[in-house]
Amino acid sequence: MVIVHDRVPDMKRYPPLPDIFLDNVPHIPWAFHMCEWTGTLLLVIWMLVLLLHKHRFILVRRFFALSGTVFLLRCITMLITSLSVPGTHLQCQPRPPSSGPEDYALAELLSKMKQAYVIWKGAGMSIQGVRTCGDYMFSGHTVALTMLNFFITEYTPRDIYLLHTFTWMLNMFGIFF
């Protein structure tokens, strides 16, 4: 994320790409925060499922294996593809380089490690104060919401229709807003 954030194209030279959905729906400022709250709610439901499930450690291993694989593919996709910023409401620019001629490489590495820690500590969520740019093609929020939803619906009894419908509605809301 730190490397991708520094590779964001200039918003003046590369305007947002045409998008049927974003061009016809007005910007809703609170929608992204609601998406993150739906992800938090899905995570709480998943934790409850794990707490009550007989084979919780197997489920945790499966969840981390699949999530890790998908997020690794996301990292590769973001590194090789730089898309323009999707809207003028986002203020994205590369971070200024570290100052100081001595040990420039070390200062730059430490700066990137510090930024990576901030992203990790805040779980990449804007409700935790994390600001990132450049991950527009392969949304981490969509990945997290969908993985949580799939695991909840797969590892809960089939007759809990209300829970399954609720988690699918949360997933769809989070993806589209």
C-alpha cells in the first residue's frame, strides 16, 4: 500500500475514468464509513460463529489461508497497475520524499515502514484515521466483506435464513457504497 500510494498518477493529467455507476449517483460522503462499519459488524458476527463452532481452529486456518492468498493477489495487482483517482472528492498525492542527504535510503525505508505500521495498526480503515490511495482496481474492503460473508454463510447452519440474508445485505451494501 505504501509503494502504491506513492505511485498515484497526477489528478490534473489523468482525470477519473468514466464510470456508469459513479457518473450517475451523487457522491455520498458518509457511505464509505458505513461500508467500514458493515465490515466491522460482519467481523463481529464471524467472531461469534468462531466462538460457537466446534472446529474453530480449522475455520481460522482456512480463513487466513484464503484471505492471505486473495490479499497477496491484490498486492501484485496494485503494484503492476496504476489507475487514476476515481473522483475529485479524493485528495491523493504522493508523499514528499524524506529530507536529508545523509542516509537517504535508510530514511526513506524507515518512513515507508512507519507508514506501513500506521496502515496495519488501523487495519487500513478510514474510520481508524488511515488514508491510502491507489488501490482502486482491487478493493480491499470488497475482499474483506465478501470473505467474511462467504465464511459466515458457509459455516453456519442452513436453516438460519435471517442471518444469511442479513450478511448478504451487509455485503451488497458495503460493496456498492
